[in-house]
Amino acid sequence: MSAANYKKATKTADSMVTNTGAQMVCHECDLLLGMPALEFGQKAFCPRCNFLLAANRPHALSLMFAFAVAGLGFLLLATAFPFLGFSASGQERTVTLLQSIAILATEDLPSLAAIIFTSIVAIPAALLAGIIYVTGALNNNRLLPGTVVTLRWVIMLVPWSMAEIFLIGILVSFVKIVTIADVSFGMSFWSYVLFTVCLTIVVLYLDKRELWSRVKMLSND
Amino acid sequence: MTEHTPSSALAQGLQGCEICTSVGPVGEDHCECCGATLHSGWDVSIQHTWAWLATSAMLYLPANFLPITYSRFLGKETESTILGGVVTLWEHGSEPIAVIILIASVLVPLGKMTVLAWLCLSVQQGSNFAVAQKTKLYRVTEYVGRWSMIDVYVVGILVALIQLGNIMTIRPGVAAVAFAAMVVTTMFAAHAFDPRLLWAEVGKDSGK
């Protein structure tokens, strides 16, 4: 059904375009542009404000797929082992990622636990799963049911995924605690770091223009 | 500024979708291509931004003046606010971290609200001044907002980790939730603002 919507949309777009190049509006300064098709490795910048409009990075689809799979794997590992350890006055304590969220939920403020869980686990996981679904299909030159909706959600979720901010938060907490107690980093912590690296690479390679033009191309076939 | 007029999408009655970058006529509610919600009504965008801004401004007060953590150390309980935490960090010699927290938790939210309020006002007054720079400022504001979440995570980690009964225990304060809600509402405010409104006066003659 979404593919049908798509065809209709492209037709109206075509009727508006007088020259051959597809149109685009600069996100930054609202300049109306004719966009050339980008070759591998090419980037397009807005002539007026120099904003990066689109980038056709070589092997972007395969890389996004690969790093999304790896990222989800690391996230899974990040929930399985001790995350952080803490020792003071002869007492020691280690917590896993999910345990620490459960502790927060029971400490009077379940809303805080919900916000943290959503922004550092649920949304990043959904984002990576969505990327796998979309790029997995596009890599094989086909569209799956719901590709359009999934891609839209993935792009909307990007600013709400806060894994890298969480890592900075851990760094700050470490500095705060280290004067009064010893902090140890568990296996899961390092998995979470690698997960964040994978996630960052995926987001770096995510180019709206290129992904959607691929989707459009396939839905017109 | 006038040389921009003919080339702006708005001046030609067109708009780009933020999600899929396709171009369609101004006035549509949803992108025909990907189905995403488009910024449609001019006034609605400003109203929504003001509403989210007012909400976040109200949350800013409890977030900063109520205790964000209660720490019990050898039976003695002390409460600390965001600014109190910054001062403590500074006194313990962690100046760089103190500065990070001060910027991320206090200055960024405040700056973000001020910038968005100023942008709303200048749109409502039909200002034509430094439109390109204002657009840039908006993008920066939109980008840095999420980094304010650092403090929410710090509270989360401290509370989860430091649970040694009477020896040393940290509990979250209500300011943590107010703070997180404030960050989220400022993100919504930034999202509700339509930067093309800044260009509305530039393309007035042919635009809607």
C-alpha cells in the first residue's frame, strides 16, 4: 500500500519539475535547488549557506547494515554482564545495566527510570532494528512491507537516541565517585561503549536523501 | 537579503519534507512521499513553540532549586541541587567536569529557551534582520539541547551504584524528573519551531 502511495507522490513531483534534475529544499536556508544524482563518494553542499545536503558514501547501505547488526549484538551483551562496580569501606557492589534501571524504578522515581531506559536502550535498539530492516531490503534491491514507515520512524528517532550522552554521564559520575570510592568497569560497560560506536557510525552513514531516493527508485519499478 | 527572494522555496509556494527531503506545495499537512507530518500552519508553529517554552520555563525552576539527590553518608543525610553539585565538584578539584555540568545543565537550557523565545518574537514582529545567522543559531540550538541529559544520567548512575545502606546511599530527588522533563520539553519546543518562518518576510511578495 505504501508503494502505491509512493508512485502517486512521485508523479505529482514529476509534474512540478520542469528540468530533469530532482528538486530539493536546503534544510538550513530554504533555498530551492535542482539536485544532481550523486556519484560514489560525492557530497552536495548548499551553494548559499554551505549546508551539507546529501552525501553518497561508498557502501553506505552495507556498512549501515553491518554496524547495525554488530551494534544490536553489543547491546545484547551489554545487558548480560556486570556493568559497573563500586566498592567502599570494604563493601563491594556490582550492577548490570537492567538492574541499575530496576533500582531506579524502585527508588520512588519510576518516571526517571522510564526516561533513562527509553533513551539509552529502547530507542537506540529500535533505531538499529529499523536500520537492519530497511537496509537489509534495500541491499537486495527490494522493498519490504512497511519500509517507508520504518525509515520515517528511524529518521525521527535519531535525536532521541542518547547512548553517547549516557557515556559522558558515566564519565562524569566516575569523576564524582572516584574521590570517595573505587569504581570498576565490567564487561557490559565495554560492550555498551562498542554499541555506541556502532550506533554513531550508523547515524553518520544515514543519509536521508540517498536512502529515500533508493526507496523511490525501487517503488517505481 | 533581497537577492535570496526568488530562490527560496517558500517564495515559490514549495516546502521540503524534513524526513525524506522531497519537495511539495506549501499547505499540505502530511508529506505525500513518506507520510511524515509537515509544518503547516504558520501561527500554529509559533504557538506550539511558545507553549513548550512556557512549560520548560516552569520546569526549569524546580529542576534548579529543588534537590536533585539526597546522599546519606554514615547516617548523615545531605541534599544537593544542580548548582550545589557544580560547586562541590569545583571545590574537589574537578574543574573541567564542573564546567561541563555547568554548561550542559544550567547554561544550555537557559540559552536554548532564550534563543527560541527571541526567534519566536522576531518572527512575530516580521523581522528581516540577519535571517541566515538566525537560521544557523536555530540549528545549533536544536543540536545541543539533547546534551543537557547528561545530568539525568549522572543521577541515575549514582543512585543505581551507591546503595550501601547506612554507610553510603544516594536517592534521587524530584528535581531529576523535573530536569529530564525540561530537557524533553525544550527539545519539543525546538522541534515545533519552523525555521522557514524566519524567511517568511524575505519572500513575502509571492509567498503565502
